[in-house]
Amino acid sequence: MSLAEVPTTPPKDHWGFWRSLGLTLAVAMGIRQFLVEARYIPSGSMLPGLQLQDRLLVEKLSYLQRGPRRGEIVVFHAPHAFDPALQQEYKAGPLRCFLVNLPLVGSLPGLQEPACDAFIKRVVAVAGDRVNVDPSGHLSVNGRPVNEPYVRNYCDNSPGGSCRTLEAVVPAKSVLVLGDNRANSWDGRFWPGTHFVPLNQIIGRAVFRFFPLNATGSLVSPDPTATGGALAAPSPATAP
């Protein structure tokens, strides 16, 4: 009489869950690092087009093939990371900045570091452009005034106004960025050591607003300096 073979239960893979979780996190982090990530608006520097707490998608592939274009909204490392006048005071290693920018982790007390922050502004001039920003915040590029329909809040250009002028030529591998809210934006007009963002400091291009739901839509803007009537005399300045 032979004994029947007793079926055996395969041992449980105790590490299966953690491997799956780790793989999922790795894929998510890879997408966030190299393809697209979500960001929110923390300040009013891009009003009225972008409101506080708006949620945006920032894509990172376009600038692997080309440089930024005038009119595009870009997310970039804070000037504390590249402005020579700020770098000495604000330093942070790659590991700390990686942790600071992780969802939830970055909100932990003591981790915040200005050099790890990200800014969002609009590209108004690219390498080789001769640019002028007057006391009210109106822009001219290569000697021609630019009509910027997304700018509504200009500076008070009365004596003692809070905004600064700028007249310069954008250097190679750099762009000039300004906030749409010209009266309340810490941008290339004000940075103490440089007026320009190096291309290697740009994280990506803001392309879509997905929250709030009643304001979803594309953030892609045409070059306001393009030919075909896009250039016009600036409108009168309005008080902030």
C-alpha cells in the first residue's frame, strides 16, 4: 500500500509586498524626476493668471530637445542655488534637497532650506535679447515694446516706487524671467548677484492646471514677441 503524496503549501513570500511597494515608488519617483510632476502655487507673484494653491503639471521633456521660449511659464531652482551673492549664505547638498522636495517629507520641521525651493515665473527674454523693464514693469525686447495680455498688475511708477528697472542683454545659456504680477514678484529685477536663470537650473515647463476643477486647462502661451501684430504699445500703468 503506497502513501498518497501530501500536497504542500508554498512558503509565503514575506518580501513580496515590500518589493512591489518599492518598485511602485521607484517608478513614481522616476516619472516625477524625469517626465512630469505636480506643483502648487505658493505665492501671488503670477497673479491674476495663477492663483494661490493652484495645482499644475510641470513637464520635463521639452527642454531636453530645445531651449525655453518667450512666454512660457517655467519652474526653476530658487536663486539661492545659483545667484553668486546668495550661494555663500544658503547652501544645501543634493540629498537634503531631494528630501525637502519629497511629498509630505518636505513639510517636516527643520528640513526647509531656501536653496532647495522652486520658483515659478514667465520667460520674457532668451539668450542674446536686449531687454528693458521700465519703472512700472512694462517690458521691451530688442527695442520693441511687448504686449503682455497676462500682466494686469503693474508697478506704481511714481517717485519712490518699489519696483526696479532693468536694462541688459541676456547672456548665453540663460533666460530672463519675471512674475506676471509685476508689482509683487521677486524676480530677475531684484536678485542681488544676477538677473538671469541659467538653463541648467530650470526644472521644467508648466503646461496644465488641474486644480481647481473650474479653472483646469492649458498653460501654454505663445511667444508675445512673435511677428503678426503681437507687439504693441504698453497700456498705461495701474496702481498695485
